Amino acid sequence: LLAREHAASAEVAAAMGVEAARARKAPRAAECLVSPMLPEADLAGAGPVLDALPPGSWSLEQAVEPARWIVYMGPYPGVEQVARKRAELRQLGISFEALTNPSLEPGLSLGSYASEAAASQQLAGLAARGVRTARVAQERPEQRGQRLLLPAVDDTLRPRVEELRRALNTKPLRPCR
């Protein structure tokens, strides 16, 4: 009886192993990937990798990133003052975020907005809550450039994506929207 149970459980384990192997080898669905806006230097560096990809597997599209405005506090003389300001904001129940523009460091962003008017409106609301030293600043001007589009990355192209990321200076490729 024990021998039969052992044999049956070995058969079940073998069948599960075969199913797991099939699942590992099953092709994944193709996915669309897109890069962030790329500087010309990154595009030039990726040229040889792109040229080696199958025709029609990629394209470059013109892109515009609109200007972005923030409610800004800073620049401060040092990190101690930034830490003090963070503590004050926490006491007021006001959230803040890290800056993405190094030229504004050391400082804090109390939110980013698509227009100067929207940032100014938020600033007025924050002033009513006790924020006195914030101002509206342009975090980033409008930018124009190109994005790399890979509309159908399947199992044959997936191994090349990592090579492409390295050629793009590790710029992330994200799923298309």
C-alpha cells in the first residue's frame, strides 16, 4: 500500500513538474514599451542597437513635455534648515515632496502643477493654512524631443530590451498608456 501511494505521489509530482515547465516556457503576450523623452546624445548612442532590431519593431515619435510649476520653499542655507522646515510643515499637516530640479536645492516642493495659475491658487490656499515663505517657481520649462516606441515587444525582442536600456544610459522603458 505504501509503495502504491509513493508511486502515485511521484506521478503527481512529475505531472506538476511538467506543467510548471510548460508554464515557464509559455510565451508571454507582446507589450508596448515607450521611453521618456530622449536627448540627442542618448539616441545617437542607441543607434547601433536600434539598427540591429527587426524593421518596424520600433519608431521615434515627437514629444512635448509641458512646463511644470511648483509651490517652492527655499533655497535654504543647509540641510538643517530644510529638516526644520519639514518638521514645521508636518505640524501644520502639509505634505511636501523632493525636488526634481537640482538647481532649486536645498529646498522643498509643496506640489507640482501644469500651470503657473494652478500653482498660485495652491499657494493662496497654503498661505491660509499658515505657510508664509513659499513662492511659485518654474521647476521645468517646456521640453521638446523624441521618444522611442516599441509597439510589440515579444519573447524574441525581450532579450534585446536590456541591451537597449544600456544604450539609452539606463533610461526606463515603461508600458505604453
